[in-house]
Amino acid sequence: MTGRESAKSGQKPLLSLRNINMTFGGVRALKDVSFDVLPGEVHCLAGENGSGKSTLIKIITGVYRPQDGAVIEFDGQTYSHMSPVTAQNSGIQVIWQDLALFPEMTVAENIAFQTLLGRWPRFVNYNAMREKAVKALARLDVTLDVDRPLKDYAIAQRQIVAIARALVGEAKLVFMDEPTASLTQSETDHLLDIVRTLSASGVAVVFVSHRLAEVLEISSRLTVLRDGALVGAYSTEGMTQSRITELMTGKTFDQTVRARNVNANPVVLEVEALSRPGQFEDISFTVRRGETLGITGLLGAGRTELALSLFGMLKPRSGTVKLEGKPVHFSSNRDAIAAGIAYLSEDRLSLGLIQPQSIADNLVISSLDKIIAGGLLSDSRKRDLVAQWIADLGVKIGLQTDAISTLSGGNQQRIAIAKWLATDPKLLILDAPTVGVDVGARAGIFDIVAKLAETGLAIILISDEVPEVYFNADRVLHMAKGRIVDQFLPAACSLAEIEAAVYA
Amino acid sequence: MTAILNRIKVALGPDMAGPGFALIAVLVIFSLASPQFFSWATFGSVAFQLPELGLLTLAMLLPVLTGGLNLAITFTANLAGLTVAWVLQQNGGADAGPFAFFLGSVLGVGVGALSGVVMGLVIAYTRAHPILVSLSMMIFLRGLGEFLTRGGDVSGFPAFLQPLGHGSILGFPVPLLVFIGCVLIWHLLLTRMKLGFNTYMIGSNIEAARYSGVNTRKVLVLVYTLSGAMCAIAGIIMLARFNSVRVGHGESYLLITVLACFLGGVNPFGGFGRVIPVAVALVVLQLLSSGLNILGANQHLATAVWGILLITVMVLRFAAGHFKSLKRKKG
Amino acid sequence: MRKAVQSHATEFALLAVIAVISLFLSFATDRFFSLGNAFDLLNTSSVNIIFAVGLLVVLIAGGIDISFAVAASVVQYLAALMLGWMGGGGWISGLLIAGGLGVLLGAVNAFLIHKFRIISIVATIATFNIYFGLLMFFTRGVSIYNLPDWLTARVILFEHEMADGSWIEITLPVLVMLICVVATWVFITRTTTGRQLYAFGDNPEGARRFGINIGAMQFIAFGWLGLMAGIGGLIQAHYAQEVVPNALYGRELDVLAAVVLGGARLGGGKGSVLGCVLGVLLISITQNGLNLAGVSPYAFKMIVGAIILAAITLSNTSIEKLLPFMRQEEGRK
């Protein structure tokens, strides 16, 4: 099973790791891991959260020191461990998920940042920095005004600046940690082109991404980690998404289409010709009691903006929204919540939950009126309410007063769902509910969604992962460039059909 | 035994460790250093001096919990005092009746609340940093007060105000009773009311609170309004204690109130902190200054010791956190 | 040119406001718009500008310092005592002593912040109380009037009698101020260490991953402010011709307001020397103009406070935000 196909190709690896072990506080984060990257290849590193991907990257870039016995071979040199300086000097660069850029500084300063480093003060040579920056951008076939502060540019351009910075460092091997997480499709395409350019010029790229479609498209080989151990290294030729999922989780998922026919149920939400110029135009659809309506489409298609408009946080320019037949106008999300609409944010870490605060407080924040007794908040009512929801949704927690940040992604998402259910919604909008949730825990979330639909709740499920909506929604709308372009019934079509339409 | 200890720990909360430890240390050190320390005189002076600083600290606490700061508290208190003084003077000065005082107090609290409303609106709607907004409000109020009083004192108040500053009920000084009342109100507000709950949530993550349906602007405006109103109560107590109002009275308390909040375990970034530990921290500060006074030092030395105490507590907290994470790493 | 206006919006806005106020004041009073008055303004603002550029460096590095003004008082007092023991000294030894003591006091803050991870506002509020409390305790609030002659003698570097009989003067404080301003500008815009400070203030975690020495950054930022506070303290003693222990008490917040008015951001990564100088000047010009216009001195502060409040409100508000019906883009930050 652990096929070492690198041996087959006969090429000498650029980077070769053997016997990598790492322990944190008694927990083994990496167990005897090996990892090879060939010169100039695009290699994907896959695994669930906590599988050891980022630990491995940190060992290669010298942030962590592996246990004795480790062998790191890079570009003909052998090391027992790396340091950030040796890693950078020998040509290993990382593009972190948060990019580690400096928004107030100019593009040139960001790209040629290395020239600013050093213990002793020197005078800055701005002309040399500018030249370096322009040269690095030219290699990527991009032109940016290098004298403007970086904050003037959007996330996609910042990504390019981060790549250019890696090139200034004479990279032979570049790690990209979830580089496409916040890019739109055309931006992602551009980025993938850049990765191909890099690879063609002899720079090896290790890609860490949870978007399996992308992984299959861009990389030639794939290394899978699970629970800190190596599962194997594979060629991506002939590999499928479900096979990768299986390798990552060690389980097989028999996904069946859950779609039911709910056309007899009364309509809960009716949207007609809703527009917000520049974000979405002329949107019309209905959601019925007990129905799960999937909305899919690429990032930037206007899905989140549409959801926020239904939730009262954005104002549509024109069109009508009817809730149970009555037209509604929300001046804030408080009106929407009171009317029975709940919205689970796509950004759980900074918008969905208040990470430092307790599990209990996060759960009751949107339904404080329920725990009032005699005009005051009641601790015992709060405790009971929280205990009931935790039992209902099968959340594993320590104490109710623990910070929510101590929970896993999947359990956090369950609390976030419970928070909205506690407001007695008629319509629940789930925006990308599985982001940052392990593949294994995702099924649990969708089981909850299915149960909720059974009880008659109307659900809008937004996701850019087509299989999620295909398997879990009764009806799927395809949104592109701010418009609904098509509707699919999972019961009557194949996954490939929808995927072909969305990724076309 | 450990179970009981744990229960006490949970009841007191982890933020009680710093001020609790300091309280015991101060009591032990001073009672060893001076036999006079454990006396009614000491506790009497603490009881009379605590309320001014204490009320201002309560006014500082709410904005700090939202992740902000209100640097205008002392001058808000002065202006509220001036308002009361003005109403009293309009009604005969020393001969003014209780109703004039009542009217003045209502207006004074209104003036304090107004300064809070303005700050709250600016902070809530422009997202300007609270330090800057309250700093400019402080400069403005100081200027306004000095302009109105030409830098002088306003005095000559009716005799019935005397007990409010110096009297006792059942042996408890009146200002202390006012302070205790306000502590209880603040405690109730923060632990049992929606506004208090939302104050903590906003302090940790204002955007996430807004997405959860919290009216964040309303909460911010109310927090600064209540802060301003509490300043006014402090201003009225100060008026009664000094029997005069001068712009600049209590100015030196400004940064001490922030110090007291941090000493009381309030998170400097907002979101966490309770009233009772802050009240204990205030008692510690006041005991320190009274104790040093008995030993012959003046208030200035006490100020320096307060600073040292804050650093000591912060260093101990750092060391405790460090120790805990070491223990966790070793499993 | 457009690019310059865009990237220095705060500075241009301040210049415009200063121009408008100056224009108004030159019509309202006949004395305001004279060279003599302009040089007066520079002379009186020097100490605040020296403090301001020092504080700017700490703000850029993402910190805040409440203690620098009382630290300057401590430096004044100690320097006066040490110069007395030395039997006089001179400008060189005076500046060295004051600067050195200032750096030392700044390093105390940096030590607490870096070593024990105490956030800067907490640490400096504590040292504020310690410095001031100890100063007042040991001095018993007594001022020193008996300063060395070189320190109290006015040093006029340039003077010129105007046609109307008024004098324009450039005094030593202005020269020292100019040196401090230029040095700070060169330091933060032209040296690698200065740029590292910006980067550290802008994104501390990013800076750390690049191997920038975080501890060094704290010591450099607070040390620089200490240096400026020490020098500013000595110049203030020279200007006032006395050392009063609580003379600078409360100055920290006025300077902070001016620096932030000049575009520096609490939280780090942003701010310029030009903006910071203009911020101080705007406040001095307003006060000076109100003074010449015969407004009661008691009203100055009120008007200055109102101006700062308005400036902060406006600079944080775009026009759309003030007009509710145009509020479209509010849902996502």
C-alpha cells in the first residue's frame, strides 16, 4: 500500500526526509515519517487537521527541531535538523496561509523584505529594493505599482506578492499553505498558472490544500498523512477525490443522495428579483418547510452577499423577500433573527463564534431572552439550556465554562448551530458549514442538518464543494457571477453533471 | 480537602488570585510592621478615602471591559460637581434646600451621562480608538471647566451636605455605603443583565457579537453613558467631601483607576474581568496607602508602591502562566 | 503629485487645516502672521515636538508609553543633581547625562514588556506611578532654581531685527528639536532597523517568522523614546530656567493626542515624522492664535479639545457613513 513511486521515476529527490519523529507534551505528532520532493515538481501534501502536515512543514523550515535520528537531505546536503536561517539560505521558502505580509509597507519593501533584515542598522537602498521587486514580479508575469502600500491591493495580489518574496529568496522549494482558501475562481486559475510557471522554471512547489479538485489538477504527486503517520506517496494520475478522502480518513464514506420531494410543503421563504448591483442580480427562488436548498458556485459568485442580504446585514437595492407569505424588510440582523432567520457565518473563527468566551455564553448569546427569570439572566436556566442542546446535538465538551476555542472544529460548529437553533428559526442559512472541520466530522454535521430538515426547518446550504450540496440538499441552485444560472435535482442527475457545470 | 479548595477556587474565580494574594500580603506585612495598623483609625480612613477612587474605578471598568478606556472620567466628575454647585448657587448657595440639591444631582448625572453619550456615539459610529476619543473629551472638559471656573474653587454649600461626605449610618461612612451600593449595581449589571453579558462579548470580538445579533452600537453608547453617570456620582461625593469643587480635583486618580482594574484581573484587551476582584484591589490600594501613612510615608510613596504592586502582580501572573504551560508540556 | 497626496493624506489634511486656521487668524489679528510670531511658535513648541517624535517611534512599533513625561521630570532632576556634583558641566555632558538616563528609564519599560509579556499600557502606567511617586517622595515636591549658568542662559543662535522693530530669533531648543526630528526621520525611514520597527508594529507575528529580534525592537523603540524624553527634559529645564518636579505631569496625554492627530496609529505600523510635527504645530498654532485674538486663556484648552475630537471623528468617518441612505457597504467590514 505504501507505494514509493518516487523510486520508479529514477530522479534524485531535491528534498528527502527519513525517520522524522516529533513529540509535543507526550503526544506523538509525527511517527517515523518519510517525505520526498523531486526537483521542479508540484507535490501535494494532504491530511486532515491534526494529521501532522503543518508540523512537518515547520520541521523542514526549521521552526521545530525533530527528535534525534532524523535525516534531512536537501539539495545534496544532509542535516539532522534545520534552522530558519539555513532553510532560507539553502532555498526553502514558505508562503504561510496568513501570508505574513506587512500591509502598511510598500509592495517593494514586502517583496524585498530580506534586504531589510539583519542585526545591525544599515541604510536602506530603496532603488535596489524596487529593482528586485520588479524583477521578481516580472518572473511571475505580473505588474504591480511597487511604491504603493500593500494594503491598497486585494488578497489575490497579496498572494502574488508573497510568492514574489519567495522568489527573491532564490527559492528551490516553495511550500504553499492553503494558498487558494480566499481566492475567487479566476484568481485561483491565475495562481495555478503561476505555480506551473514556477515548476517549469525548476522550482519545486509543495501545495497544501483542502480543495481536492485543485490538488488533482495541479500536482503530479501526492503524499498523505494520517494521525502523524505516513499513509503513502502516490501519483495523482488515476487518483479520484473519493480515493484521497479515503486515504486521509482511513474510512470509506458511502454517500447517498438524501434528496426528498418536499413540494407539498408550504413555502417558508420566497425571494423575488432580489438585486444588489455588483454582488448579485435578479435572484428569485423559494424554500419550503423541511427543504434543504443547496446553493453552490465559486467563491466570488455572490453567495455570501445574498445570504447576508436575507439576514438583514446588507441592504438589497431592489426586489422582495417574503417570509411565510408576508413581505419583510430588515434594517439589521436583529430584525431577521426576530422574524425567524438564522445565519451561520462562513468565518467561524472571527465572525461565527467569540473564540475566547465560554461554550455556554457562545450558545446563548443570540437567545438571551430565553434564560431570563424575573427580569434577570438566570445561571441555572443557562446551564439547563446549554446542557439540553449539548445533549441534543451530541457535542463533546469538558465544562460549559471552558473557552469555545478549546473545542475541535466540528464540535465548535455544532455549538454554532445550537446557538441558532436556540433562537427558534424558521429558516437556517448554513454558509460553508464544513470549513475547518475534519473530513471525518463533516458527516456528523450533515446528519444534524438532515434531522433538522425532518423537523420541518427550512435550510439553505451554501457551499463551494459541489459534493456537499449534491449529497445533502433536496435541490441545488448554481450561482455564477451574481446570478442563479441553473437548478439541479440531485435525485435526477449525477454529481458529475453539476460539477461540470460549476467548474466549467 | 482539594475538592473544597477547588470549589472555593471556582467560586472566587481565577481573577481573584492576584488581588486576594495582595490583600493578605498587605494585611500581614503592615500588621507586623506597625501595631497601630489593625485599628479603627486605619479602617476609618480607608473607608472614607476608598469611595472617590472606587467610584471612578467603576466608571473606568465598563469601557475597559469593552476593550476601550475612558480617560475623561476625572473631568467628567468635576463638571458634574460643577453642575450641582451651580444649581445650589442659583438657589441661594449655603441656604439652598434639599430639593435644589436633588435637582442639581439629577442635572449633574445628566451632564456626566451626556459626556458619555457623545464619546459612545463617536466610538460606536466612527470606530475611532476609545483612547483618542476620550482623551480629546478629557482635554475639552478640562478646558470647559477651567473656562467656567477661571481655575478657581467653587464653594459655599448648604450644611446638610456635610453628612454625605463625612457622616456615618450605623457606623458605616455614607460615602462607603454609596460605593458599596454602586458596586452591587455594577455586579448585578455585569452578571445578571443583558447589557453586561453583551459588554463582555463585545470586548472579546465586536464583529462576531454583531453577527450574533447583538446591537453593538447601542451597547457601546450605553457603556460610555453609564460610565459618565458613574463619574457624576463620584463628582457629587467629592463635592460633599471637600465642600468645594475645583476642576482638577481627583486628576491624579485617572491612571490609578486603570491600575486598579488591571490589578483586579481585568483583561487589558477587554472581554474578561469582574467587579468584586476590582473592589478588593481597591481595598488593597487604600490599605497600602493608609499603612504607609502610619509608617510615616506620604501619598507619593504610596503611589510608587501601587505601581510596584501592579508590576509584581503582572510578573506573578506571567510566572504562574509560564509554570502551568511547563507542567502541561511535561504531561 | 497625486500619488503623494494619496499616500500622505493625513499630512496634507493637516497642512490644509493649518493653512485655513492661519489664514483666518491673520485676518482676525494683526500680530499672528508675522515672522516673529512664527519663530516664537517654534521656540515654544520645541520640547513637545521632541517628545512627540520619540513617542511616534513607540507607537510605530505597536506600543504605547504613558510614562515618558514623568520620566523626563526624573531625568531633569537627576541630571541637575549630577551636574551639581560634577561642578557644573556643560551642554555636551548635560545632553549625554540626560539622554543616558532617559534611555535607562525607557529600557525599564522595554524590559517589563518583553521579559514578562506585560502589555505596554499596563507596564507604563505602573512605571508612570513609580517614577512620579518616587520623584515627589524624594524631592518632597521642592523645585531646583539653582541651575548651572550655562543651562539657564538663553542661547540665541540667530537673531535679526525686522523692519517693524520686532525680532526674530532662533534659540537652542529649536536647533536641538531640528536635530531630533531629522535624526528620527533618518532612523525610521532610511535605516533597516527603522523599517524593522515598522514591520514589527504592522505584523508582529510576520516579523517574528522572519527572525526579527522582538526583544531588540522593544528596547530600541522605548530606548529611543527615553532618549528623546531625556533630551526634551533637559531642554525644558533650560527653557523654563528651573526644574519643577511636577511640571511635565500630564504632558504625556497632550503629546499623545498631538501624535495621533498627526496620523500615527495606536496598534502600530503607521505614522510619519512630518505628520507628528504638524500635529503638534496645529495645536500650538491654534493656542497661539486664540491668545493673540484675545480669547480667554481658559477657553484655549476647551477649543483645542473640541478641534481634536472633531478631527478624530472626521478622519475616521467617510462621507458615506454620515449619510445613512448611502450606507451600502456596511455588512462586510
